[in-house]
Amino acid sequence: MPRQAARRQHSRRNAARAVAAGAVTAAALGLAPLAHAAVPAPPAAPTAAGVSAAHDAAASSATLGTLSRFFARDGAVAAAKAQPRIEGATVPVYTLSPEFVAGKDGAPVATLDFLASKAVSADGQKASVWTARTGGDWKVVNIATGDDETRYAAEGQQKLGGGTVFREPQIDAWYVQRGDRVLPLDDDAVRAVGALGTTLDAYRARVHKAYGDKLPGSAYAKKGQAGGYGQEPAGAAEQQAAPAPQGGSGPLSTTSAAAAGGTALLLGAGAVVARRRLRRR
């Protein structure tokens, strides 16, 4: 056999071995290899009527009463003087999609979790009021310190207008995605994808490697091990003792593991008061 032909055959054998080795490694990890995928459509957005109803729920007198107690919880201001108000627009909050992590063709990078409104007290404290569609109505399901949701929504639109602002709850990272670009919005996201961001394919590969074997229904999840996908993510909400507004329809629960920190929060008649607790893994 001529020397050049022998070299080509040797190269083909090495390439075949490499492909086979990669397949074995992926199988051993329980992960299917990801191929290049077309840019998916953006996630479904809430209707204008839904956003309006959510804003009304956040600005209701019952919610404002709860916010007064929330802002007064550490003695920073008297409840009677808190004078909370809802400021700015109510925004959709999206969370990294399990289908995207799994590599499902056409799956958007994130799915709608809840809507958030920024609340401000007379002494300048800020809180995020989370609303979700429950039993056919938009109701307040949580209150958390800070204004992450509305602030990152605004920053994301400045960076990539028309993009999807979403959160990767496992590391409490915020991003904005449009087309093939994923850009970081906070320090956690910068550590994950770099200051200049990454491609959608590269981001999909990263989260697939990190969480692909920890999705709902996986052996990891069935073992009940903490730290898996949707299990006690960083930034989980910590409940605080405070009375909820009156006049609701009984206990409710969020449908989002990300919003509830991995376990459903039981909600009194319309609101649970919560404080963010950031945890690093």
C-alpha cells in the first residue's frame, strides 16, 4: 500500500476511535451529545391583560398593607410610616428551561415563571412583589427583598433590546439572550460565561454538562439529592413571619421550583413575605 494512502487510513481509524470514545464517555455520564441547533423562538410572553392584572394585584390595598409590615420587619421604619408604593412596570421573569438543558430541539432558553413588580418604601427600601396566575386569577405569591427582577429586566433590554432576560437559579446568575448571543448581567453570570458572553450553542452545552443528569425524572433527582436541577437553587427565598393579606381563597402554592427555592411555598391568602438568602455552592 502506498505510504500516503496508509497515512489516510491511519487518520480515519484514529478519528473513528475518537468518536467512539466520545460516545462512550457521554453514555457513561448519562448525557446525549448535543448537535448544533437552530436558534429557538423566544419563550411565550404574558398577555397585556395578564400584566395589567398582575400589576393591580401587586398594587392592591391588601398587598400594600403586607408591604408595610415587610419593610418594618427589622425596625428600619414603622409600619404606619412605610407608605409603600409600586413603582414602574410589571415585568415577566423567565427561568432557565429544563427542556433547553436537556437539548430538546426548538426549546427556548427559558420559560415564564412569574411576573414581578418593584415596591419602594418611604425610607427607600426596595422589594420585589411576585405575582402568578393561580386558579384563574393573578395573585401575589411572594415578596422578596431587593429589586433584582425589574432591575435586570431593564439592564437586559439596554444590552440586547428585544431579548429574553432570564435567570439560571442554580448559580443565581442573570443573562439576556437574543438570537445566538447570551450576555451576562451580573457577576455570577460573568464567572459562568465571561464578560463578553457566549453563543447560545456554547451556553446550551455548558448547562447540559452541569445539569443534564440532574433533570426531573433522572436517577439523581429520584435519589432526592440536594443541589440538582431545581433543588434549592442559590437565591432561594427564606420565609419570614408576617401576616398575609386577608380576603383570599385559601392556601395556594407556586408552580415554579425556581421561584420557590426547590420546594413549593404554601401561600396564605395571597402573599408570603420572604427575604432573599444568597448561597454559593
